[in-house]
Amino acid sequence: QAVVTQEPSLTVSPGGTVTLTCDSSTGAVTSGHYPCWFQQKPGQAPRTLIYDVGNRHSWTPARFTGSLLGDKAALTLSGAQPDDEADYYCLLSYNGARVFGGGTKLTVL
Amino acid sequence: EVRLLESGGSLVQSGGSLRLSCVASGFTFGSCAMSWVRQAPGKGLESVSSISGSGSSTYYADSVVGRFTVSRDNFDNTLYLQMTSLRAEDTAVYYCANHFGNTYIYDALDIWGQGTMVTVSS
């Protein structure tokens, strides 16, 4: 089974910009992996932020942008807010088998 | 408003069985694939099982193949996960989630439920 890798933790200053990445052990991440991003705050269920590379959910603020960056999927947060402090998970699809990354703990400090 | 409400989680002994349910409302249930995702205490997310909108196609993670069975009742708008031969490593919060469309291969996860806790004691 493929392994999906994310940065374990990142820190961003309020108002700053940070990029989270999602790497696949099988090679370059493409649109065919239908990369998605989820946000989870302590004690809450995850919620979908970005799907199919760069599509925002109806509730996703415009400061979150999904993309392909080199061989990885990426989530860029521009103008970080204290409320953005959370765990972020990416998800890649391998012909129906969906594999989550280990998650990135984002601190806004 | 789309709502997903899981139930059925409890404390069970190793080797035991449990059936989880997820009642859906606010969308055309039979038109959406559904998935179960779990999260062990303090750990990350793991995709467990998925089922197409019609129920004709299913997916299972290697860790649960042969032990878990996903099914759905499109008349009652309910998703199920039958879990047998439970192990300590199955201890987790189990979330159900719907997909944007009928297939779990191409359609992304949309809305998540609040989860139900399964604890397997050894």
C-alpha cells in the first residue's frame, strides 16, 4: 500500500503564509490522485476543506488554496488566522484505495 | 442541511462483533457513495471502507478485509459497518462521510458525521 507523507508540524505567524505538502511513496502526485485536504480541530470531526486538487468547499475561506507543487499536492494558507490552528490531513486516491497522510499540526503563533 | 449521525459504538471484548449505523438526512442518499473513516486515540485518520451509491461496489482497507462488511439501505437512508473478530487495534472513533457523487473512486468526501467510539478490550 502507498504511503502518504506530510510535515508533522508547522508554525506560522498571524497574517503569514505557510504551505503544507502531501507526498506519495509511489511517485509524483497528480490530479488522478484526486488530492483532498481536511481540517480537524481538537475534539471535533474532520471537515473537508479542498477537494480534487484545488476546489474549495462551500465553507472554505479563500485564504486556503490547494494546488500541485512539483511532485506533491500542496495546501497554502495565506493570511493565517488564530482560528486556523488545527490538524490538517491530505488524502490521495489510488484507484479507489484512499490513503490519508499522517497529518500536519499547524500552530499559529 | 446534510446530517450524518453515527451510532452503535461501545466497549467490546477482543474477538467480539459490533454493528455501526449511520443515519443520513438532507441529501439524496442513494445518489452518494459513503465511507467509513476511523481515528485511533491520538492518531491520524484511516480509511476503513467505502460503498458506491447503489451498493454494488465496495472497498476495504487491508487491515479490515475479511472482518468488516459495509452495507447500505437506500430506503432507510442508513449506512452500516458490521465488524467481527475485533482486535485491540480497531479501537477508534469511527466516522461516516458522504461523497459528492455516486462513486467513491472519483468523488471526494463531502460531509462528515460526529463519530462513534469503539473500544476493544484485550
